[in-house]
Amino acid sequence: MAPHGLDWFRARRFGRGPYAGAGSAAAAIPLLQRETMDRVLRSPSPVDLMTVAAGQLVETPAPRGWEDVQRLMGRGVSVVVRGGEAHDAGLRTLADEFEATFAGETHVQLYATPGGTNSYGWHYDFEDVFIAQTAGAKDYYFRANTVATDSVLGDALDFTAIRRETSPIFSARLIAGDWLYIPARWWHLVKCTEDALSISVGVMSLEALARARRLPPGWFGLGS
């Protein structure tokens, strides 16, 4: 949380508004490189993943290593691993540290995204999201959510309310070693400017979990 520190972040930004840190997530870079993705995808236990492009799921055989990821990225398809902490000790430690710090249920998602693409359109998550860029570059756009009512369309949240949103749009470009915090329920959109790897840590507060009657659609799948 450099340069201000964790206490400042909790008091001034957490749950209140986005915050970006340039260069202060350098320690996260080794946690996700091509070797990490290869190791996770070759895990003997089932890997929860999605292959997506332009906000749509892409039907394709599940990648089982980095070479498969490269082939998919060459087609403009992103690979998203959900619950990455179940397959890698370093990611498990990261999840444990976030849970201890912010007192919530934590899940780690891994993104391999080809340049010139976006995995999702405008959307929001029910958890607070911390993103660490570990390779390449992405442009993040975000704005306060003043209109959405968590309506459901089919089996997923209906994000068409973004068409009525009038809140200001902010942006941040992340390169390797940068990080970004997006509060729960804030709209966000991500555009990848060059082939990129990033870690998204989602923290759902204990208060939010206590209120929930079900796991909200998108809890495991729609981080950035």
C-alpha cells in the first residue's frame, strides 16, 4: 500500500473509491509468469477456468499448459483461471494474507489476455477487487455505480444498466509491478494494450457474505 501504508488505505480508500499504486506491487510479479500458468493448468486436481473473448465464452478444449494458452491468445482468446490459490502455494499464501488483512472470503483469479482485446464489457463485482499486473499492460476504466439493481438476465447479472450511468469515468494504465483497487459494485472495463498477465484478488466481506442468500452470479467469474 505504498507510499501511504495499510492503515491509511483502510481509513481513506477501502470501500470508498478506487486507488492505483505505481510500482509498489513488484513483489507480485514472480507470482504469475508463464511458468506459473503452465504449472496451474497442469495441476492434477480440476482447474476452474474460462476461455473468453469480447465478453463471450469461447467453446474450446480446456488449455492444459502454456503452449495451449499461447495458441488461444493468438486467436484473440483470453484464459481465466478461477480459484488459482487451490493450485499454487504462492497464490495460496497471497489469498491467506488478504483474508487475514481484510477479514473476508478471498479468491484469486489469473488472467492471460492477448493485446488489443478485452475479456469482458462493462460490469461490476460483489467483492472488493485488487489487481496486480505481472506482465504486459492493460488500461482499466472505472466509474461509480449509481443505477444497477442487481437484476438477473438468464443465468447471469444484467449489466445493461451501464447505458443509464452518468457517473464520471476514471482510468489507469497498469504495467508490470503496478496495482489497482476497485471497490465492490463499481463499474469497470478492461482493455489489454499488449499481451498481459494479471492477478485479481477478490475479497467478499464477512458482512456481505452474511447478507447473501446465495453466491451472486459473477462471484467467481467477473473480476478484472
